[in-house]
Amino acid sequence: MTNGDPARHPTNGERRAAARDKARQLREAHRKQERRRRVVIRSTVIAAVVAVAAVVAVVIVSSIHSPAHGPANMASDGILIGKGMKAQRTPGADPDARPAVNKPDASGRTVSIVTYVDYLCPYCGEFERTNADQIGMLVDSGAATVEIHPIPLLASHSAGTKYSLRADNAAACVANYDPDAFWAFNRELFDHQPKENTAGLTDQQLKELVKKAKVNDYDAVSRCIDDGRFNAWAQDALDRTLAGPIPNSSVKQLKGTPLVLVNGRQYKGALNDAEEFRSFILKAQADTYSTPKPSATPTPTATQ
């Protein structure tokens, strides 16, 4: 026989109450866990939606950008160079302004040569290197003008570096700060033209060509290149050219580069034949000059 009260066992009612209390605690813990899980899911979904919206907004803003202010001396989306290799001065075009149209000499005495070129386009390089000397002599003497439109048509053909666009921006920077050096810089770009589907020249290499072309205010041009200041304008100029029409010609829109016009007539001959292009210039000039012009009505004179 032992001392003390015998161990007391819980009654059935107490066991049921304890089980109900335990179940209640488990249900409460489960509800709290479920609430936390729903909060996490909602937060994750909201974060994902915000991220997707941000990406969509960036894409929309990138694809529908505001028109950009153009470089000085390129109000036509190109630069017009005349006698003595001097460029025509114009203010930078306002963002919403339509490109100016340079009227050629209606008499045909001064030949109008207009080129649309991409600095990565191998055919443009072939034409430029073949004909630059004779075009330069005609323009320098005053026998012709040349209007050069840089077009970044092949911006996606340079291993992701957008070389055509960067080269166009550099050319626009030169036009903006030292337009009379544009012809020399244009030649340097084609003389050192990279191959299509390569990374192209770096911005630093473009700056070296700025030096070789003896561009004034190198520091300002260098900063302009670093900033990509006229990238958006160059893209806008491309869009306008692709939409067309091409001024002073019957060409409805740009379909490829180079596009070469002489007195508004498209040159379709060999790009590597300087003599053929020279003959085309002479014929275009002769045709323009020989086109009958309206004659003035004679002034009546008194008769005796």
C-alpha cells in the first residue's frame, strides 16, 4: 500500500474539451498561415504587374518618342555644300518642323547632286570612293552643289553597336559645330569604312577621324558624340525618308542606299564607274538646260 491519492485520469468530457481546444489552435494557426500565404501571393503578383507595366511603358516611350531638335545647318535633313566647299548655314530644325527643301538651279547651269548614304553600307562606300574626287572638284569650282543625307538604315547590322546611328550622330555633330569640315569628315568615314555586320568603329575612333578632318572645336564635337545628341534626330530623319516622298524628284520613298540624284534624276548606273557617273551628270545637265522655259510675253511697241 502506498501513501497519497491515486493518479487522476481525465474524464471523457475533459478529453473532448482538450481535443476541441487543440483543434481550435490548429485551425487558428492554419488561418494565420493561409493569410500570410495570400499576402505573399498578392505582393508577388502586384510586383510582377508593376514590372511588366514598366517594361511596356519603356517600349512604348522608346517606339513613340517625341521628335528631336535637329543639328544646325541640316534643316533639310541633309547638308548642302557649294562653291569653295562651303556649307549652307541654317538653324537647327524645331522638333515638329518639316524638313526644308533646297531648290536646285532651275537653269541647269549649276548641277544639283543629292545623295542618301549609310556609313556602313558597302555600296555607298564604293560609290563615294569612286566619285568623291570628281564631285569635290565640281562643287569646289561652283559647277555643282552636293547635298548629303546621312541615313542610319543599317543600324542593326553592326553586332549590336548601332554603328550607322553613331556615325550619323557624329556627322551631325560636325555639321552643327563646323559645317565647312563636313565634306572632309564624310570622306574620312568612307575611307575608313568598317565592314557590314561588324562592330564598326568605336566612338573614340570616330573622334580620331574628326581630328583627321581638321574639324574646329574638337571638344564640343567630342562631347556631342559622347552624348549621342542627335541620335533621335537621325532616327526621325530615317523615318521621314522611308515614308517619302524624296524632294525634287519622282522617287516616292527610300528603298535602299545609296540613293543618288542628279538634277532630280536617279542614277542607276555602275557605282564603281566614275566615267559612267560623269556622263550621267553631263546628260542630266544638258537635259535640264535644254528644257524649254516659258518665254516672257513681248511688250507691244507703238507703231508709226
